Amino acid sequence: MIRFKKTNQLIPALVLLAVMMILTGCASTSVERVAVDETIDLSGRWNDTDSRLVSEEMIQDVMNRNWIDTHRHKNSGKNPSVIVGTVRNRSDEHINTQTFVKDLERSLVNSGEVDLVADSGQREEVRTERLDQASHSSEETAKEEGQEIGADFMLQGSINTITDRVDGKQVKYYQVNLELIHMKTHKKVWLGEKKIKKMVKQKKFWL
């Protein structure tokens, strides 16, 4: 009777040990370096690929509109100066909109069609440095006040989402809206919209 009792106690312990070994094996970590421009979509959430592709497509669209030629015609052929304002995250998930703003700025600069103006935070830092130069730099190298370029247009917008879920499946719908606003008149000279739709399926594992 004693041996039989010990055997009954040993079987659950072995089963538990086997389960722990399986779970430990499933929790192992593997790291692989990949190209930064490779599309990897693990969760279906907004990611670096979405940010890059949306910014490139929307800037390409705004650059193909006639507001640039209109501005140059009225300003002796000079490029319009643009500042990227706030892009608000109105989605149901955390999105680093600052990364998206930087993607927009890069696409604007690379277009060669506009002059990009620093944002308010950057301007304050530059002004502080300029004041420091006035006190400590030589007269030949110190930068003068009042030489900043004012922006002609501001680009701003929002990121919105709609999520539909049922039985381990979900559809994630993203809509990015951007607006280009004339600083002097507040006239909207361009409205851009980009939509992304993803189907996400979650597999169920049974032990």
C-alpha cells in the first residue's frame, strides 16, 4: 500500500515537470537582425512601416498639387517654407506620433520643393544658443537676431482608428488625415487622406 501511494504521488509530479519543461522551451528567445526597411507586422498595430509608407505617399501627393506653383508665382519663384505642426493620436492604441512627424519632415526635405522650418521646441533651443553666442562668441562668428525664416504653411493632422473584433479575429482600420494651412490667411490649400486596413487572426493553442 505504501509503494502504491508513493507511485500515485510521483505521477502528478512528473506531469508537472514535463509541462514546465514544455513552457520553458516555448519561452526561449531568439534574436535575428533584419533590414530596417523590411516589412514586419507582428501584432497588426501601427508600426514603422506604416509610418514610413504613409508619410512618403502623402508628401508625394501634396508635392504634386498646384499650391507650390501658386506660391512661387506670387513670390518671385521662391520655394514655400513649411513647418510640421502637431499630428494628434486619436486612435485606440499608443502611437509615437513624433516618429511619424520626423518621417514627414524627411520626406519634405528630400522633395527639394520646399524649405523646412524648425518646430517651436527647436527654435527655442537655437535662440538660447544664439543668445549665448552674443555674449561669448567673436563678432565675426556670432549669429545675429531677427534673421529667422517665417513659415508660409503649416502641416498638421491626426491618426484615427476603428477596430472590429470577433472570435479571435480583428480588423484594424487606420485613417491618417493631414491638412496644409496658409499661415497668413488660414486657408487650407491641401487636404490629404490615407487609409490602411489590416486583418489580424489570433491562433489558439491548447495544452
